[in-house]
Amino acid sequence: MKDKLLLLGDEAIALGAINAGLSGVYAYPGTPSTEITEFIQSNSLAKQRGIHSRWCTNEKTAMEAALGMSFAGKRALVCMKHVGMNVAADAFINSAVTGVNGGLVVVAADDPSMHSSQNEQDSRFYGKFAMIPIFEPSSQQEAYDMMKKAFSMSEEIKLPVLLRIVTRLAHSRADVTISEPIAENNINLDVNRSEWVLLPVNAKRQYNKLVDKQALLINNSEKSDFNNFNIADCKKRYKRGIIACGIGYNYVMESMQNVEEKIPLIKVSQYPLPVQMIEKLSEVCEEIIIVEDGQPFVEEQVKAIAPDNVKVSGRLTGALPRVGELNPDFVRKGLGYEVTEGFAKSNIVMPRPPALCMGCGHRDVYNALKTIVAEYKDAKVFGDIGCYTLGALPPFTAIDSCVDMGASITMAKGAADAGVFPAIAVIGDSTFTHSGMTGLLDAVNENANITVIISDNLTTAMTGGQDSAGTNKFEAICLGLGVEREHLHVVVPLPKNMEEIDRILRQEIEYKGVSVIIPRRECVQTLNRKLRKQKAEKQ
């Protein structure tokens, strides 16, 4: 009898990869993808096999390192949240042109409703753009099973495979039946150099191969066990049919419980779209309703596949909400069925917006910054991605922007170029090494009149306390990039040091050039965990 485990979607993916012969996972932490790598880091078989599982500096370096492992013939996994795909895009798109040697699977964890993100990006567009297969599991069991299939397919067709999940699947649990793990690949360096050296003469040939594979990819989707068409009577005419994608399939199944109406249904969990299935559905339906959690990726394509006399409905037409994640109530309402209303929102329970932890060093940084910034009429503070983004909220309301990883320094530089004074950047330690260093180099090269605050809490705190790539290296990095030693300061953000911090802030804001201040104090959450562990070890 096979073992069953209760797993998060992220954990199912991680265990599926380990049991599929994984040799390395490469990732930068980002909700809702973080638990995949953390599971592999703590898994006993992964430790026994020595599977690589250290965090990378950013998503681009993760993608490139995984591609290097694939070059060597071993199986590699890349994990990131959806906005990380933007960072990895250069290597990701070109990996479809080079092709792969060992199996390479890229997991993109999308976040509909922006539970912890700055946009509602749909990573399926990246897979279509790169012209590679996309898997989109509808359940934790399917997520587990897909890993073995994705790695084997990657090696068979010599292309990377994208696995797209959403927050609701990543962070919910279900029983998963586990299969026996297989061995890792041996190193195999028998690769054709011309396939991997993307000079134009090679890239053109490789791109033609990629285009030629598209018919095979569509045929694989038509025959995939993860895609199915439930219609029995293809001669009957139906008022409507449904195409349900990924987790949307679960929402449809739940919505149609105790419903007598028979509706033809295509479940899609592997792309490119199974065109023949959709054409058959179009022949027997007056309307096709697309249920997909994300942007209208499938809806737009089905409009091109279905004939003009078949109505295509979904998020674009308003049949389903245009933004936010789906749920069974939205789907049931979109299908025209009665929805039972839940309890009204309580007027007693007050909203509780997120806030910086009590005792957090970022609090002292913002207290100091607010005091000094108030002395300047036109001061602007450019923020970044991390816990410290909460400085935009009361009681601090201390930052004026937060756009993407690393943008604080370059936006401050651009504002200074435009004449804004003072232009101040606030960036966290992990975000600085992720994508802030190049911006600082730009600023140094032009001696931009900006003050950069690298708020260092010695960890990647926002996603749970993972290792930060630059810990104990920031002074050396800044000096190496050309920051003048006399304008590089390290302070300890505590109330007792506020007078010194205020003095340094005033001094460096008035300096006409690049200055860097590093407030350094360990995250209170990681410190508390460390102290609890030490206490437990002594008992």
C-alpha cells in the first residue's frame, strides 16, 4: 500500500521533485513559493542525497544556476513567485532556445488578489511567450504527480517546463499518495556546444527547432492525462459548455454539486491548449464559459479558436470577476446558480492592518527618518520591497514609493537628477543584494546627490527569516562599488542611539554626493526563535 501524506501544495511539489530524482533547487524566497525550497532543505532524503538547496541572490541567478545543472545532465528545479518571473525572464526565455539536457522545471507561484504582492500577474503568459509546455495542477495530488511527468517530458523534448500554481493551492493541504523515489541522473556532459552558444547563427537554428516542436507540444496536450473532456454525446446540442483551468476545475466541481444540468466540461491542466478538444466543444455548445484563476489567458485564445456563432464568456465579459482570485461562489454565480449568502461583515471587529513588529529595528530607522525629513520641505523617500514597506502606513507614513525590488536607489537617483533634494532611498539587506547593487553603482558613477539607507536586519524577514545573501558583506560591497569610506556609516537602531543617528542623517543628506547609512540590528522574530532554540537545547 502506498503512503499518504497531508501536504501543502508547495510541499507536494517539493516532495514530487525530490522523488523524481531532483539534484538541485534554486530559488529566491517569495510568497507563495517559499515553502517549496524550505521543505527540500529539511527533507531527510534530500539531505541524504546532498540535493542543493541554498537560497540564491535573486531569481535570475537561480534560473541561470539551474540551467547550469541541466547542462551537466542533472534535474533542477527553479522556484519563485510571479513577479520573480520578471527578474528571471532573460534566462528563462533563452532557456527555451538553448533547450535543456537534464530535466528543468520552473515553478511560478501566482498570487491572485495580491495577498502579498504588488500585482496580479499571470505566469502562463511567460510560458506561452517562451513556447514551452505549461502544467497547472488542480489539486495537491496532481501537483505531486506532475513533477515526475514534467521532468521526464523536459528531457524527452529537450525544453524547460513551467509549472504554474496559485496561492490557494500553494497554501492549502490535502492527502497526497506518494510513490517510490527514483535515483538522480548521473552527470552527462555530452551536449552540443552550438546549441548552448546563442550567437545569431546558432540562435536562429535553435529558434527554428523550437517553433517546429509546437505541433508536438499541442499533441502532447491533446493526449495528456491531465486534460480531459467529459462529454459522451457529441451529437447533442448544449446551451453551454465549460473550460476549467487548474484550480478552477475544483471550483466548478464544487459549484455543480446537486445540480441536475449536464454541462460538457474540458479540464485543462497542461498547455498549449488542446485545440481539438476545444473545437469539439465548440461544435456542440452555443456558449463556452472559461473558468481560470488569473488573467483571461485561455479566454482570449478560445475566442480565436471557437467559431463566431459560439459565445465565449469569462473574466473579459463579466461572467466572472475581472480581478482577484476565484472561489466556488463566484463560479456558481457566474453559471447562473443560486448562491447562499454568508454572514454580513461585523461592525464590532475593527480592521487590523499589518504593522512592523514591536521592537523591530525598522521602527527606529523610520522614527529617525521622520524627524529629519520634516526639516526639508521637498524631501522624498523612495522605499522598496520588504517588511519595511510597512513604513508607508501609520504611524510612520515615511515612504513615498514602492514599485519593485531594488527600485528605491534608482528612483532616488532619477529624482535627484531631476533636481529633487533631498532624495533618500530605503532598502532592506536582502533586497539590496537582490537588485539594489547595480543601482548604487549607477549612483556612484554619476556621484548622484542621494542618501541610501540599507536597513539590515540580518535576514530575509518578510518571507520568514531565510538567509540573506549579503549578511556581513555590505560595507565591503558598498566600498567595492565606489562609495567613499567617510560617507559609509554603520549604526545600531535603538532609541538610545537616536541622537547619533539623527546627526549622521543630517550630515549625509547635506553631503553633495552618494552616501550610505547601514542601520543594523537583528530581526526580533529570528532573534526570538534563536533564543528559544538555545533555551530548549539547555534543558
